[in-house]
Amino acid sequence: MTALLQQPGYEEERLQRVAEKLPCRDVQAGLLLSLMGQPQQYSFPSIFIYGHRASGKSHVLQVLLKELELPHATVSCVECVSVVLLFEQVLLSFFGCDAASLLPRSPSLSDFVRVYRQQCSQSPAKQTRYIVMEKAELLRDTDANLLPALLRLQELVEDNVTVILLSEIVWDKFRPNTGCFEPLLLHFPDYSKGELQQILSQDRHPSYSAEFYSSYINILLGVFYSVCRDLRELRHLAALNFSKFCEPLAEGKVKDTDTHKLWRNIEPHLKKAMQTVYLREVSSLQWEQMQQMEEKETGTVRGLSAHTHVELPYYSKFLLIAAYLASYNPARTDKRFFVKHHGKIKKTNFLKKNEKTSNHLLGPKPFPLDRLLAIFYSVVDSRVAPTASIFSQISSLVTLQLLTKVSQGDLLDAPKFKCAVSLDFICAISRTVNFEILKYLYDFL
Amino acid sequence: MSTSSVSKGCFVFKPSAKKKKTPSLKDYFIHGCEGAEDSETRFQLCQNLWDKIKADTEALQDELNRKILDSLLDFTRKCSTTRQHSDWAAQMRASEIPTAALVLGVNVPDHDMTFQSLSDLLQQSVSPHVASVQAKECGALKHLMKRVLERLMDTEVTLDDEEEEVTEQTSTQLHNSVHCSLETLCDWYIAKTKKSFSGTPGKKRSSPGRDDPQQPPVVIIFKDLEAFNPRVLQDFILICSRYIQRLPLMFIFGIATSPSTIQHMLPHSVSSLLCIELFQSLSCTQHLATVIDKLILTPDFPFKLSDKVMQVLISIFLYHDFSVRNFIKGIQLALVEHFHSQPLSVLCCKKKEALLNVMQLSHTDLERIRQLPSFKRYVEKQELQEQTNLTTDDTHLKEVCRKLIKDLHKYHKNYYPILRCLHTMTSALPRYPLGKQIRELHLICLEKTVWENEDYQSAMKLLKMLAKDELITLLQRCAEILQPVKSKKMKKARVHLEELLAKFRQLDTVAAETQSCVEDSLISPVKNLGKKTDLFQLQKTLLEMNETRRSKKLNPFELLRNEVVEFIDSLVKSHLSPPETQTLNEVCYYSSSTAVRRHLNATPRTSIQAALSSPYYYLQNNSLKSEEGSVSNAAPDICIAYKLHLECGRLINLYDWLEAYATVVSAAEGNHPDSDNFGKVDEVKHARFIRAVSELEFLGFIKSTKKKTDHVARLTWGGC
């Protein structure tokens, strides 16, 4: 195993430690090491590493760079709300805070390059410097010149520096259409079941034996592997459910070698966890409380999605109903639904054959404000004055995200809205005001 | 040599301090006040009452919020302590950010107060580091960051790509200026905690059991989660989760709709970083019920609302905004209006004060009393001699007024307990004939004589069918309601109730004997029923059965039950008469519902249309008077243009409109219809027309369109 991690220029002992910290990723680590070469050697200008979430990309790099004590800067692109933060962090970790303060206000890329060159002429690199960019896919949303420049930063600053990009998506989705320097691509495959088992077994509980914990992980994977392969999630679940697993042991009912009995005990519990805590219906804290409470009271804790009931003022309900009708009925059918004596429109004529597709499958359509109000006045049973609060209710429905405004721009110019609630929701709402909405929906005629 | 120079200058005249003095509240109140002589007393009374109402509602609010806030505080404390546990499981999931989802309901205007008290409480008892953010100030991630950092660190945070606040920065300032990243916050937090740690060295190690003051959590409150841009929120949470090991963060989400919004807004990858716990606040209708209970259904406040005003306020609450705060604002408005417009409101105060104030009434005030409809009715009922006395003798009137005021206070003292009793009796009846909520019953009682109401009759009928144990519990509750009331009549009523209850208890002992004879009388017609097949016969027997049941002898329980119901009925009849029947009710009751509605539920659209179609309504200029539906040609330009545009269809030809306008205006200028330049468009008219049209566009009646050249589109429908 350690045979793979051999590279002249590094201490044997350190490489050994790295190998221990990186189970199941020795191939990738070895490849990276050989790419990096000896500390003082120039490395490839940019390396692009991709793989699914929790496949060890950041971990491998962190361990390598930290253990081998290489100069590096790690930046998460999520955090860089502006490029200046990125520049600063890089300069800070390579040259100290004096260098970072040399950057002007709102610096451009060339400012960064200038400061970098100036600094590295004072303290040239003895070892390859590494810039690790996590969540590199966000770089696509920044200035168009940033990504190409980072890819050939080595040339630009004339320093021994390598940029390593980490991402969850493939390089093809990055390539700018103007063309750029192609980085070296490196794929981190997902962990297999066996590998997951091996990694998870490592963080065992200090007061239990390694075999016991490993058998627990085995059972856990048996339940969860089909739905979740995310190492972090699995680790989280393992930690949450372990106490329950140990329960019969603590009570002295079962010996720690009797895996079958332990499995029988924990399996329904894990199944339940899959439906609740894995989906974050209940929080992990509540889950722990539920474990302590036992079965009798667990019914009291309801998941997040169980609370869908929304209380609204009376007219807001009708406004929402009117918005729903306006969103899902074609405008030309309004006359049929809302005018009392709409003449003799035969149902057969009225239903166009080519409009077979359900409006509910197509999703909500935008409608203008005056249509909403016209429908509102005809569905609400009493006479309503067009007061200011009716209009403010519309805007508060928008802030509650029950309606969405489609057209931006000034309100005078006939704003358009869409209704953003589901059929179930609107049915529940209309039931509370005794309004039979299905009678007014074109799709359910 | 002559030099002439012209100099231009700009001189500033500071207004003298005396002139600048803004009139105080009192001056505003007294200005334009009805019956100015005692307006100061009225202002004082009004002010005192309002202060009391305000203090009471605030106390109530705190009381109501206490439960949820307490559980929230517990949660925050628990989170900050578990973080410091070094136990294995806690370490394994330390990367989750504890999050409280606080469901507050849609009454958004009320939330501010809740959040304010929440963050105050948090700062007092959990952590000094609390920041609350609102969606409208956090459009982008960097703004959110900036707000959070600013509020936590109490410093200016520079956003590097914002040029607006460029100042000459010296190099030292440059160092001090803070960058907008969590890294900075982290450093700041560590420095802060270290500082306090060094202040009390060694303490941290010694008492690790209690929640550690050295590591207080950093609480961020998102006031309105729904309005946040999901993208921004996701990124922020992602960033925060990177620092959670160093920075004990904690979130509180304020949710207006339902907790499932969290799942709509955040993908699994993000929500898995949170440890969400749900907290549900009291529903706003319950909140309103308590406020009404404490503020309105009590004799403590002399100021009362009439049924119509009450109706307006409640319907605004239920139909429009669900906001308790606005409801209280409505009460405030009514209060001020009452004291402002009713000169006799000097008597609207505590009994003692009112009695004193009666003696100080001036002649004009007494005349006003004589004009009161309720007082006139009272006078009519008196004997002739007394009538003349009342209308002529001021001192006698004062004496009578004292008596009447006392009566009014007595009436209120008895009204509310009996109202509550009636409510407890009827609120559980099937189909709720008198309403589920006590406010509904209160409205019925305010409106008209409740015992003449059909629903009341049916409720009484239903009461006569109650089972024994139900009836007994209801009566016991009534007795409890009457318990604390200090009034002779109520005490008497309570004694009577207790007697009735005692009788019920006695019944149990004699119940067994009567059982058998009752059954006999019932069974015989039922037996006959089996034989009949004819419909007519069946009907006849059923009628007979009905007869027998009616005439059937009642058993002691039923007798007693009827007695109880009659007793309740007599209580209602003697104490729940509508306030209008009370003499001098105008002193306490504010009844102008139109004023309240006009102020609280404005109709801008109707006002604009009223202004445009009948400018006389606002301008009060006699030349603008015109018959219904037409506009005088002397009206402002915009009114004429508006009137003309009503005659058009969806698209309006601008030139035709201009011509029509010019004709009307020419007539207004007094030009003879046959003269040459009648209806001719000159530059001035053209300009005036264009201004009128653009004003209409500004008001949203028309807009420019590309459908047809030289046309504008109408945005309203209908016309003359």
C-alpha cells in the first residue's frame, strides 16, 4: 500500500503518515504526488479534479499539502463574494498580510498579478506553491477572464505555482468558448461499498471494540447503501443511531458477538431513520430525544412537511383562489365561469379538442392584475370595496411566495403574476371558505 | 472711475428657535376640537387611557410570547452547551448548525415586536452576539454578509466593489477597515472571547459544567425567510458551515407561512447542514381573543366601542390583515376621535373622577346632555314636573347625571360577567347559535336586544336539552366567573346558582325512585307503532306521541333544568340590554364607524375617481357644482380629460381626444360656439391637454401603446 506513495524529495516517514490518513484513495494520492514531483520542481500549471460529493477531493489535498508541509492556499469559491477576497487570501497565505494590504481598492486581475510578481521577486518560491480552489464551478459565474487566467497563472506570474481546481462537475461544462489552457484532468471515483465500510469503521467509538463497530457499520450500510452513498451523510447517520444499537448490549440482553440479534433490534429503527432524519424531517437533536422517549411518545414529533397548513385572512384566501383560477384557466373561459348569463355556449363547442393537455401539467400561466381582480370580485360573495388593503394583500402574498411576480418593472404598467401554490393547497384553502374550486377549474370540467 | 459690480449671493436665514418649535400633541388635539373649553381635561383623560391600554397590551404581548420565547431560549442554551460536550456522538455531528424555525403566521406587521423582544431576551440571557437581518436589505450574498458582520461587530464593513463611499483613507484606516468575510468575523470572535477569558483566568477550567460564558453562540435571526433569495441563503449557509467548528453559529428563521417552505427553499445538500427544530407561535385569532378579552370585555376601561365600530375593526382583522397591532391602532384611533369630537367625553373616566367632573359641567355642556337622544328618551319617561325640572334646573340635572353615571357604571359592571356566563353556557351548543367566540356574542348583545334574537331562542331551547353532567359543569364554570365580581346583584346571582347546583346534587338521591314511572308513560305509544302500516295512521300516531310527550309530566331533573334556564334567561334580560338603551351611553360609546373605516381602510382608487368625476367634492368651489354624472367645463383640465376618456373604448385616439378637449375648454372660456376660433387648438390648450394626459398616465388610467400610432390604451374598464 505504501509502495504507491513514493516520491523522491519527501521524507519517508511523512509519506507513511499520509498513506495512513488516506484510506482507499492511495491511487489518486499517488498520482497526484507524481504529478507534483519533487518540492522544488515545477509542476503542471493547473490540475482539475472532479468527482461526486464526499469522494475525498479536498481531504486528499489537505492531507497531502499539510503533511508534506508544502506552501499552499485553500480558497472556497462560495466564500468569495467578490474576487478581492480570493486575491487576498492567496496573497495572505503566501506572503503574509503586508502583501495583501498592497492590493488597491476593488482590484482587477492585473493588480493581483502585479502584486504577486512584485512579492515573489522578493521571496521566490523554493517549493511549488499550490492554490486549491474548492467548488470551482462557481468560477464560471465570475468575470470571464478569471478562470482562463487562473489556469495559466504559472506563466503570468512567472513563479513556481500550481492551481488545483476541485469541482463536482466535469471539465466540459467549464470550458469557455474563447478557448483556454487545458488543465490536467483527474477523476476521483465514488467509494465502493467495501471502501465505505473500511472508512466508516475507522471512526469507532472509543469504548467499543473495532469489530463490534465494524459489524454495526455493516448493518447500517445494508440499510442505507441503496439510498445514500454520501460518506458524510452515512457518517452522520452512524453517529446518530449507534447509541440505539448499543442499547441491548448495555442492558445485558445480548453479547456483542451476537450480530443477528443486534441486527433484529436495530433494523426497524434504521428504516424509520431513513424516512425521517435522513430527509431532515426531524432534526438530529429531536431524533436523539425520540430515541430516549421510546415508541410511546414519538407520535408527538411531526416532520417539517407535516405542517403545510397556512392561515390567511379571508380576502387573502379569495385573492389566492382567484389567482389560482387565473393561472390555470385559459382567459377565454372566464366568461363561462364568471358571467351569470353567458349565452348559449355549448360545452362541446366550448371545449376545444386540441386543448386536451391538462393545464395542470403545463404549470401556472402568468395573468395581469386586472384579471385577478375581476375574478376576485366575482368569486367573493360580498361586495368588496377596492381598498388599499386589498392591494397590499396582493403584495404580501407575493412576499410570502404564494404568488410570484412575473414581469419586473413598474407597477403602473399592468403587473403580471403567477400563482405558486399546489392544487392540494388551494383545495384546502377553498374548503375553509366553502368555495368549490373544482367547479371553476377548466381541467376538471 | 466707476466700477459697477454685480454680485450674486446666497444667504441663509436660520429660522429662530421659537418659530421652529413644533406644536405638541396637546396643541394638535386642542386645535379644532369640539367644545374647546374643557379640551385639556379631555386630552389628559385620553392620554391616560391610552397609556394604560398601551401598557396593558404590551404586558399581554410579553405574556403571550413568553412561552415560545422561553422554549427558544432553552433551545439556544442547549445548543451552546452540547457543542462544548466532548462526547463521541456530539463530536460526530458537530458540523450541523443549530436552527430554530419559528412559525409566526402571516400577520407580518406584528412580527417586528416579537423579534425585538426575542433578540433582547437573547442578548440578556444567552449571548451578546445577536444579529437580525431582513430580506429586503440582503439582495445579494455580500450584502447579507455585510449586514451580519456590521450588526455583530458594530463596525463599518467595507464592500470592496462599492464606490459610493470612497473616502480618503489613511494607511492606518485601511488596516482597520474590515473585509466582508466570515474569516474576519471568526478572528473577531476569537479575539473577543479571549479577551473575556483573560479577564477571568482559570475560571473556564474550573466550571465546565454550566453553560460556558466564554463560548456564547453567535445568533443570526432571519426575520422573513420567505422573502430571502434562496440562492443567497444557500450560499450563506454553505459558508457558515465551513466555520462552524471555530464559530458557534446559530440561526433563527422567522417563517410566516409553513415550515415546509424550508424544504422548498433549501436543497437537501444545504438543509443537511442544519439541525432544524420547530417552534410554533400562538395563532393570531387566539391572540386577538385574548386582547379583546383584556381590553374590551372589561369594565376597567370606561371607553367603549359601539357595535358598528367593533364590527369594522374585527372585519379589518379577519378579512384583511390578521394583525393585532393594527387592531390596537384602530382602538387608539377610535379613542382619540371620541375624546376629540365628543365634548361630553369628560365624563368618560373612572367613576369617582366622572362624578367630580359632573359637578364642573358648564351650562353649554348641560345643554348638550339635554340634546342627547338617550337623555331625551329618559326625560320622556319621567313625570311632567320632573321633566320641567330636568330641562330648566341645572343643579337638579347635575344630581340626576350623577345618578345616571353611577347607573351606567353599574350596568357595565354587571354586563361583562353575565356576558361571559351566557357565553360559557352557549359556546358548546351544537351549530353555535350564538357564536363560537365571545366577541360574536358581544356584538350580538351590542347590536340589539339579545333575547329577541331568534338564535337566542334556539340556544335556550338547546339548553333545555342538556344532559345533567354537562349542565352541572357549565353552571360551575358560571359560578366561577361570578366569583370575583364585587357587585350585589352578581353576588345574589351566584348564591342562587350555588343553590341550584346543590339541588342538582340532591337529585341523585331521589333519582332512582322516579325512574320507573317515567318509563311507563313513554313506552305505550311506541308499542302501538309497530302495528301500523298506513302512512296516514303513522303520522297520526307520531303526532299523538308528540302531544303526550309535551303534556307528559316532567321529572324533577327536567323541572330543575327549566328552572336553571329560566334563571339564566332572567339574568340576561336584566343585564344584557344593549348599551343604547342606557341613558348617557353616548359619553362612553364611540359610534362613528365611517370615520374609523375611512381612516383604517382607505380606498385610494375611489377617492381618485371621486376627485376626477366630481371635483366639487374636494375643491368646494361653487363654480364646479354640477348635476350628477356630468363635469362642469370649468373643472380642472385633468377632470375634463378624464371625463372625455371615459367615453372611449380600449384604445383612444389622441387627436380626437384633443379636439374634444379643446371644444369643452373653449366653451368654458366663454367663446361663442359660432365664432371662428371656437374649438381651435392653440398652443396653450395643447400644452394643457398634454399635461392632463400625462397626469392621467401617472395615475394609471392610460398608458402608451404600440398597437396603433397616436393612440393610448385605457387601463380601466367601464365608462359613463
